[in-house]
Amino acid sequence: MERFDVVVIGAGAAGMMCAAEAALRGRRVLVLDHARAPGEKIRISGGGRCNFTNLGVHPSRFLSDNPRFCISALSRYTPADFIALLDSAGIAWRERTLGQLFLEGSARQVVDLLVRRMTEAGAELRLSTPVRDLTPAAPGFRLALDSGEVVADRVVLGTGGKSIPKMGATGYAFDVARRLGLALVEPRAGLVPFTLAPDLLERLSPLAGVSAPARVTAGGTTFEESLLFTHRGLSGPAVLQASSYWREGETVAVDLAPGVDLLARLRAERGRAGRQSPAALLAELLPARLARTLAEGAQAPPRLGDCNDA
Ligand SMILES: Cc1cc2nc3c(=O)[nH]c(=O)nc-3n(C[C@H](O)[C@H](O)[C@H](O)COP(=O)(O)OP(=O)(O)OC[C@H]3O[C@@H](n4cnc5c(N)ncnc54)[C@H](O)[C@@H]3O)c2cc1C
């Protein structure tokens, strides 16, 4: 029977960081993953360029039932620490909008860096290795693998969230926690697109592919970035972020002309250039296809001069 100080289940971003830190502190560490490759979600992150941190990282911006956890975690490991790690490995990065930092090259560089860091510190990585059973065995835990039994003082559940099962995601950590009687916060989807009810979708689906700057508010929190109409509903950075604050039944407010007093503008133009169409005026502020759809949806008369305030 093999013995380890720490067994980490899941070679994702969290598991590999954890394994490296434990190994750097002299622990004997084994990392297990049922997938054939480590860090698959990192590989597809940020459209393949890995949005690895943000200059505006702050505990107040984390959603958690235990906000104090973020305060201590973020004071001990800051964005500057991860930037220094990339710099030390010669991995090029750059800032995009709103303090978002992306790699210049492939996200695979981050996967390789995390694997190298933990294995050079002495952690052992075993891929294609499902855990058949995990039981408490005072002291520590006993793990049944196809190759035999492993005993560990500590087990870290680093198997991530449930999204994208075809990339290896499972609800394993939730199942184990429930079985061991640990309290769980009910998992919810976060950073996800909104699907629309059939009637609204029918009206908006011709806009699929159109993107526009927007201010999206849900649960009292507002994000101002771009919004994307899709075949199923709404997506884009502003919508994805707002989704984490939304609860079933609540209103989502979408302002498609942020910073513009649209009614004042329409009134002024009605007096100045009443012969133009409402869609043409809206198209000065919005993508033309969106302007046309909104004007048609409002059943506006063909000429701005014939429109009333309503
Ligand atoms: C399309 C997309 C784009 C993203 N872009 C970004 C971005 O740019 N920046 C950013 O910060 N975040 C991004 N994210 C989020 C980020 O990828 C995740 O938050 C992060 O990967 C979570 O890390 P993790 O280690 O907790 O879990 P994961 O990365 O999911 O790792 C979990 C590991 O556990 C393994 N596993 C699961 N079940 C078992 C089991 N039963 N036995 C053994 N092993 C198991 C899996 O194979 C996997 O390797 C993105 C996510 C997606 C889906």
C-alpha cells in the first residue's frame, strides 16, 4: 500500500496550484485525475489565451458565503504573485480592457507551467486514474485505485465545478462531501448566458450574432461591457457577469444605449429632422440590425416626425 502526506484529486488550476505549494513545503504529494490530460479547462480558458488574472482583483468582487476567506487568500497570493510566476517562466502577457490580463500566446503555456512547477517540487501526477472509492481511515483517508490502495493524511478535492462534462468535469467533490456529511452551498450556474422565453426569443432570434455595448443590471449589480444576441438568448461579457447575481424570477435590466438619454435625443431629432426614420436615428447609436428590430418591435411610424413620446 502506498502512503502520501497529501492526495489531490483533480489536476486542474486549483489542484495543481495546491499540489505545488504542498510539495514545496516538503509534503509527499500525489495528484490523481481521471482525464488523459491535465488542466483541460485552462487550455480553453479566455478563448485559448487564458485570462489569468485581473488588475482589479479585490475581495469585494468575489461571490461567496464566506467573504472573509477571500480576504486572507487574496492577501497571501496577489495578482502580482502570478504575474511574477509567468515572468519568471518567460511567458508573455498583455493587458486588455478593464484590467484583464491575457497571455500573448496559447493558454497551454499556463498548463505546462503548473505541471512543471508541481512536478519539479516533487509532486507525482497520475492521469487516466479514476478514484474507485474514498473512505475515512483514521488517521487520514484510504483511496481505492485500479492499481491498488493508497493512504493519505490529507485529501484535497480539486475536481472543480460541473460545467462541460465532455472536458472531464464531474460532480465528484459534491458527492464525496455529501457522503462525508460536509455542509454544502447548493451549486448554481455562474458566468453563464441567459436563455429567453419562447415569445421573446422569437422576436430577438433574428439578431443572433449582433453584439453591442450595453449596461446589464441583475440583483442590484451592473456591468458595462458588450452584449451578444445568440440563437438561444443573450450572452457576452456583460451578460455572463450579471448572470452570477441573478435569481429566478428577478428582472434583468438591459440598457443598450449606456450614457445616452435616448428619449431626449429622439425628441430633439424629431424636431430637427422629422423626415428620417426612427430606425435610421437608432442606427447612429446601435448596430443597424438591432435598430431596425427595435423600431419594428415598437411599431414606430416610418417617419420620426410622426412618432409621439410613447
Ligand atoms: C470556456 C471557458 C472559459 C474560461 N475562461 C476563463 C478565463 O479566461 N480565466 C479564468 O480565470 N477562468 C476561466 N474559466 C474558468 C476556469 O476554467 C475555471 O474556473 C477553472 O478551470 C477551475 O479550476 P478547478 O481546478 O477548480 O477545476 P477544473 O479546471 O475543472 O479541474 C478539475 C479537474 O478535476 C478532474 N476531475 C473531475 N472529476 C474527477 C474525478 N471524479 N476523478 C478524478 N479527476 C476528476 C477533471 O478532469 C479536471 O482536470 C473558463 C471556463 C470555461 C468553461
